[in-house]
Amino acid sequence: MTLARLAALHGVATSYAPSADRTVPVPDATVVAVLAALGVDAATPEAVSASLDAAERALAARLLPPTVVHWQDPDPPSAPPPPSLAALPPGSRVRVEAEGGGAADWTVPGAGAEEAAPWPDLPLGVHRATARTPDGRTARATLVVAPDRTPQPPARTHGFLVQLYSLLSARSWGMGDLGDLAEVAGWAGRSVGAGFLQVNPLHAAVPGTPTDPSPYRPSSRRFPDPVHLRIEDIPEYAYVRERKRLDELLKAADALRRSVLDGGELIDRDAVWALKREALEAVHAVPLGPGRRAAYCDYLAHQGQALEDHATWCALAERYGPDWTRWPGALRDPRSAATARARRELIDRIDFHTRLAWLTDTQLAAAQRAAKDAGMAVGLVHDLAVGVHPEGADAWAQQRTFARGMSVGAPPDAFNARGQDWGLPPWRPDVLAASGYAPYRGLLRDLLRHAGALRIDHVMGLFRLWWVPRGEEPTAGTYVRYDAEAMLAVLVLEAHRAGAVVIGEDLGTVEPGVREALSRRGVLGTSVLWFERDWEGTGRPLPPAAWREACVATATTHDLPSTAARLTGEHVGLRHRLGLLTRPLAEEQAEDAAEVGEWLAYLARLGLLPEGARGEEGAVRAVYRFLLRTPARMVGVWLPDAVGDRRPQNLPGTWDQYPNWRLPVAGPDGRPLALEDVVSSPRLHGLMRVFASGPETAAAGAGTRTAPPGARPA
């Protein structure tokens, strides 16, 4: 029990419950390894005893937790102090140094204390609180003053879910770019009344050949990837003198685009980047005008050390390769003297990469302006991945913040008996707290700069994450807790500052109380039609009026079959051809057909299938008619659904067996469609007429039941 007590003090689980009636113990070796990653020695019984004694003494002596949260009531009669401050000994004095300057004092009331002033009306922000007790003890803590809830969508709205790389236009260089994003945003807002446009993570990828195509395994989550730049939209492009070489690059880009759209080739991110990089080198040689130079300098000043570190990693990766753990020893430390010398030597390359970050930021801003100018209520919805690549820029620059030798994943569940290892190092909760959540705050602030909303992948990670020790199977992992109240408070604060909606992807194994906690703070959930059943009762499809209101309702996601593939059963055949089925094909097909048949019969009973059950296109429309009958605040249309694409963008459980993250949007016949073809598609406009005259008035009456734990596919 000594090891269990030590683990509990550090937020490390010694067992977990995959279902209400089953508890699984965590191996002691896992607990010891995870504690070691948190800087706690538990290698021997003697070490466990010593570490436990030190932890308990520290806890007994602690006056304040590392982070104190104060939720600001929108209309407080007289705001009470945070409980942890109110629990200080009577007469203790608390001084709060505000984030933007200034200070406020407060005295804990009680016997023998002076008459206490009311709790001060503090501004929103991340402040420093210092407490001094009457007997002379002192404690310091980060004080987060946050609004009660995140901003909400101004009205019920619908929009598109898009994988940007997959949406090529006649002007793209082989993959969708930020120019395409601005175009589709302007079209969707003006032509089909869309209120938002959700895109995949646009985080910077780890360079290399081949580059990992997954947008959910980036080098940096804080900075965008310049591969998304529309080269011709950069003002300095017009002043490049080597026009002949630029013309050659444009011809090569045109050939690359045509190879995807007309030749059936996969999207080749590396080939796209090779062309864009050469063009960007030429653009970088063009001096900035005075106004542009001033704007660039403002961006550098705003981003500070974080951008310098990111650009330094990029420059060092050019010289030594993208895996910083294989660099010369001293360069593995971003604060070493050798790294400082390298920064000076590589100043031109560092400027190149900071310039690319700025250019990408300006085009992201232009895309969000295009969305808002087109009348979108929300605009762009950016996506935050769970973590970063262990060899990338963030892992190098923030080494102390990440747990060495650990990877984030998921425990075994009904969809994957072996669990999952995502290969992403987790943040250390203790280091985050000690830093006042600075890395997390900076990340959110940058992602929200040009966003109307932010989707957080695996939002349950604000509460706990499944850590897997290096070299072990995912089944040998365990949960590690984070200070969920602090993580939520920072999230709500930054969303409030940006005026942005927050959407949590809360599919899969969800701990009891998590959805309620997120909803209480205004974070919308994610509800996928195929998972919404009355799990606590009949097991049948959940009636639309019983869906929760605080969610984005959709028919599918990037990790699931398209609606056309689901309705036709083609997704089962695909998994069979790739050897991914765990049961005989006939058995899987029969179960899938029964599920689809049940849904189609239900849609017909509701009067949502006027086209009849035979036509797959009509059935897709019926699915979205159903979503419009729910009270969901936001209804998302998976763009491939609108044109009948039957291929998944990502097939979990595969690596090179399937072209994950490399497929352009296509029609029902599998032929790729350019952006221009997509927006003029008769099938798309037929679906959009459902939204123009859909049964939205049937959405009254909200419930709170939603998908059960385990409803996320492996």
C-alpha cells in the first residue's frame, strides 16, 4: 500500500475501470516507471518509503496548491474568495500581483483577525498570489481568474468539416492551401449559409523524407506549417527577380496538381514542400517594405522566445537532421552555450523560418477574415492535436515540460483489446503547474489568434492521460491526473479573450463527471450519429429530441467511414481487404447491415427519408435531416459526405497499408474533385437544400444522454 499511497499523491493510478463492473490493476513496474518520469524515485522499497515521507511532509507543510482558480461569476452579489485561500489560517494576508500590473490585498477573516475587507474585484488573468500567515509562514501560487463559461455560438448554425490538404483547387500546388481555405470559407458563408468551417490541425510537421503525413503528430502545435502557404499571395512574390525559375516551379506545381486530380496519384506533401521551399527562398531574398517590416517586427516581439526556439530547431534540423536526440550533445539543450553560438551562426536561416511563421500567420488571419466577411457566425474552427512528435521542435524547446520515456495512448477497450500508443510524449502536470501553465497558455493563445472556435482532440486529456512507458505494450500503461480545474480555467480564460467557442472531442472512454464538468464551463461536446443510442435503456437509436444541446452533431469524423461508405457497407469490405477484421467477413457484414437497417427504418418512421431506402444519396440527406432535428448548437457536414466520397481519410490501425491523410476529396466513383468541382456539385447543393429548409423547428427539447464510454473506434 506504500507504493499505492505514493502514486496517489502524484496523481498516478494503480488501477483503472474499463467498465462499471470491472477493475484492472496496474503493474507495479508501470507505476514505478511513471513515477520516475515525474522525478519520483520508487525503484526500491527504501526509495518508496523515503519518497513517500518527503511527499507527505511537503503536503502537510503546504499552505496553497501550486494553482488557485477563481471563477468569476458574471453577476456576483459579493464574490467569495477561492476556497484554498479562504482555508488559510485566520489573519493571513494575501497579496495578489495582477498580470497586467497593480496589486490587491486581502486578509483572511476569523478569530483574532482584523476586520476583513471583501474579496477584491480582480481582473481576468493569470496572477501571482502570495500568502503570509500570522506565524510567519509564506506561500506563493498562480491565481487564475477566469470567466464562468466559454463564449457560445451566437446562434444555432451548420458548417463543414474539411481536411484542408485534401481540397485542391486549380491554384493549389498539389495539396489544399490557405488560399483555398479562404476561398471555400467565402463560398460556404455566402452561397450555402454556413456558419463555420472546421479544419484539420495545421500544426508544423517534422521535416524529412517521407514526412509523417498525420496532422495529429506534429513537430510544433504552437506554430503553423508553411507548407499551407499560397505562394502567389505573398506580397514579396511579385518582386522576385528570378521569374524564369519561378515560372518553372509553377509548371512543376501544375504538373503535381494534375497528377493528383487527373492522374490518380496520392497527395505528396514532400514534393509540394520541395517546390514551395525553393520559391520561398526566392521570396525571402526580397526586402520587406517599411510597413511590412514593422508588422514582421511586431510579430517577432509578440512571439518572443517561443518563436526563436522553433526557428532555431528548424535551422538546426536542416544541418543535423530532424531528430534532435541525435544532434551533437550540447545542441540537444536549447539553453546551452553551444546552442547560443549556433543561433548566431545560423541567424539567416533562423530569420527564414521566423519569416515563414509570420507569413503563414498572416494568411491564416486572411482566411478568418474571409470567413467573417462572408457572414459566418463562428468562422474557422482550428483543431488542437493531443500532443507532439518526440523528435520535433516543441519536444526540444520544452524538454522539462515533457515526461521522458513516456507516450500518450489509450487503454484497451471494446474496439482495441491491445490498447493504443500514439507515440506522443505527455506534458508533466507538476512542471506545468510550477510554470503557471505558461506553455499551455502560449499554445492556446496562438491557436486562437485567428479562430472563431477551437476543437480539442481527446479533450478528456485535460483531466487525465494514459501514459505508456517506452518499450511496453499499451496494456501496461496507466492514467496520470492533471489539475483539471486549472487546465479548464486557463482554457476558458484564453477562449474568452479570443471570443472563441471551444469544442471538445469527447468520444471514447470518458470518465464519469467529465462531460458534466466540461458542459458546466461551456465547452461543447461532439456527438456522432452512429454512437448515439439509448445505452442505458433499449439500446436503440437515441431520439433526436434526447440529444444534448451543447455539442457539435455530425455523421462521421476523419477516423470513421464516410456516411456513404457506412450506408453501403463498403467500409467493412475495405477493412477485410486490409486484414483488419477480427471476425469472419460474413459476420461483420451481417452486423453492420443490421445496424444500418435499423437506422434507415428509424429515419423512415420519422419521415426523413422521402427518397426511399434504396438510394444512398437520399439516405445521406436523411442522416443530416435527422441531425437538424436534434437541439445541437452546431451541425457539422463532413465535406466528403456532400459529394459522395466513400473513402476514409484515415483508417486507424493502418500505417502503409492504406494512404492515410493523402487522399483528395473524390466523388462516389473515386475520381478526385477539385475545389471548383466540389462547390458546383449538384449532389452537394442537393444536400445543402436540406439545411436551407430542413426540419430545424423539430429540435425543441434537449436531453443530456449521449454516447457511452468506449464509443470511439480504435
